[in-house]
Amino acid sequence: LTRGKRRGFLVASADCLADYIHRHAKAITSLNHLERIDSIALTRCRSFRGVKRTLRSSWINYLMCIPRLSEPKAEIIVKEYPTFRSLQEAYLKCGNDLKKAELLLADLTRSDHEGNSVGRRVGPAISKWVHLCLTSNDPNTQLKA
């Protein structure tokens, strides 16, 4: 990965992105103060053995490694933001408005074939949790369960 002129990442290949997401997920789940939550999160992360990797499946798997984020909610996020980069750019568009960035995912819902909202929202708590996990620069940030 190389840093671009903007505050985003440029990826040399799909394998580089998958590797980056895997390393980031591993870092999130290796925080000592979340051992119990980490073990739950790691069991929810799907194994790729015998499964053809795609960026979409890697992205869903990565999101599911964030504690408290279920597969249905990860799929809702991936439908709106199909890549890590697309979500990162959406956060960047929020500028200095932290509240807007934290709640970016809160109102996302599953849609039926006609585009009508069906089911529960991602919600503000999960939205803030994902924002913190993806944007924090401090690896020692305390995550409150």
C-alpha cells in the first residue's frame, strides 16, 4: 500500500487490499483489553479455506471481525460501501464533522427488490463503533463493550 496525495490509500492489487484488511482485522481483534470480546469476534469471522476469495467476501469478513457487528449488518454496509476505500472516502467527505462521520452508517437498512427499506437499521451504536475501529490512530483506544 502506498499513501496517495489525498488522505486515502492506493492499492496495488486486490491481493494487497485483502492482505491489508486481514492485517487490520487481526490488529483489531488482538487488543488485550478485549480478550473475551475478541474470542467471540474471531469465531464469527469466516474462514476462507476452500472458498474463492473476492474483495466483497474479504470486506464482509473484515467487518464481521469488529466486535458487535453481525453478518447481516456487515452485508448492509457492504451493499452501500462495496469497498474499504469507498467507506473511507465517505468518512473523508464528512470533513471535520465528527458527529456526521460517526453516524454515517446509522440509517442504512436492507432493501427489497423494489428499493423499499426492510428490517432493522445498522443503528447509531454500531455506526460509532465501526467509525472508531476504522479511523482511530491510537491502537490503545479503549473500546467500551
